[in-house]
Amino acid sequence: MSCRVLERYPSNGKLLKVYGRFLEYVRNDPWTAGKYYDEATKLGTTESLLSMTQGQSGSDGLALAGNINEKVDGLVIINAQGVIMMINQAALTLFGYDKGELEGKNVNVLM
């Protein structure tokens, strides 16, 4: 399933970064993850993950995600183990952390 998303949005730097983190932390494959990190760096990571959902119909979850304003709404993306994969600036401000402090930590630090 993840390959279909990557095929559909191959130039989304944030998506490539998230997939790289998945490979590194969940699949324990840092070498392949490095390839995705390099590609994300080349493309830049300024494009929003949520921009993929805007203007598309589909599942209700994706439609709801398109209504989130990332500039104002805090957004934390975690994996199945509860490890924070990405966190936006609004969430960092809300919780009082600096960029880079929470990525890779368990979501329990926010509770």
C-alpha cells in the first residue's frame, strides 16, 4: 500500500521523509531509509503531507485531514509503536518544545 502512495506522490518531500523514518525505525533498514532521506532533501520538505488530500474525494479520514490548517493546528504523526515520526511547528509551540526535540521519542512525553 505504501508503494502506491509513493508512486502517486513521488515529489512530496515530507512523504519521502516519513517513509524513510518508517524504514529506519519500524523496518530497521537504515540503508534504504537513507536513500529516501537523500531524495527528500533533494526535493525539499516544504510540501505538506496534508496537501495530498486537498481537492480529492475518497475516504472520510482523508477528507477530514484536508480541513486541518497546519499553520494553526498542532499535528503529531506517530507510528504503531507510538514513536513520534513528525511534528509540526504549531504542535511544538503548543507543547513548548524546540524543533528536533520530539522526533524519535515516544508520544507519552506529551501526555
